Amino acid sequence: MVIWLLGISGVGKTTLAKELKKYFYKKNIKSFIIDGDYVRDFFDRDLGYSEEERKENIKRVMIAAKVLEDNGIIPIVANISPFEELREFARKKFDDYIEIYLKRDLKEIKNKDFVYNGKNVVGVDLRFDEPKNADLVIDTGEVSVKEALEKIVSLLKEKSANK
């Protein structure tokens, strides 16, 4: 299983990934958070923020997630993932891909903790394709972190019950 949390910057991907990791830890289930920035740091930030460089970074995240999945560790990916074609690619490549779209009004994010530095920001300077096939959509401006986590856990239980 690969759990992929996606959405624009500042929507709460990393926060929810950490909460989900705590949940798995309490259940004695092995998991690992893969954050897009973590991957960038590993490669000494050799990629910029153009559309093509973002796609390359997402592919790096995908291979790391696949290795974890193949070894019985649940990858929890926290990545903007703005391109529908790469999300469709992920659906084909992973054994069990769960896509969770975290959305929030950009105006709310800008007022909260969003830092616009004029460097190809997804949703501002670069396109963000609205997910067509997300397994779950959560408006993080409407629910608490706890409520969002409960929605994710409920989805995971439902999916495992249907196997």
C-alpha cells in the first residue's frame, strides 16, 4: 500500500503524514514518510522548480515509495504532485495506491502560512491539475487535523475490509 497525500503548498500534507505515521506506529505497522523536500535535500537540491524538474522529483519519490511498498513498509508520501499524468502513472505502478487530495482555498493559505517567493509556485505560477480519481478529498480549511486523520483511517479500514 502507498498512501499519497497531495495538494498545494501549505495545505497540511506533512502535518497529516506525521499524524498518520503516529497512528501506524501505535498499531505496530511499519511506515515511512517520504516528503518531496526530503528527496530534494538528499540529492543536494540538484533540481529546480520548473515543471520538468518537478516531474523528475516526483519520479524519484515514486521509486522510493515502490521500494518501500515492495518491502512491506507503507510509504506515506507528502508531495504537491500537481500533474494528473503522473498520478495516473502511479496508479499503474503501485500494487495499492491510495490518493488523498488535500485541498484548501489559496486565499486562506496565503493568509495563514504560505510564503510566495516568486519561484514557480504550484497553483500560482504553475498549473495544478485537480485530481480526477482521488480516493478521498479533504478540505483542510473545513476540518481539524484530528477529523482529517479520522477520515483517512476510515478510508484505509474500508479498503482493507473490501480486499
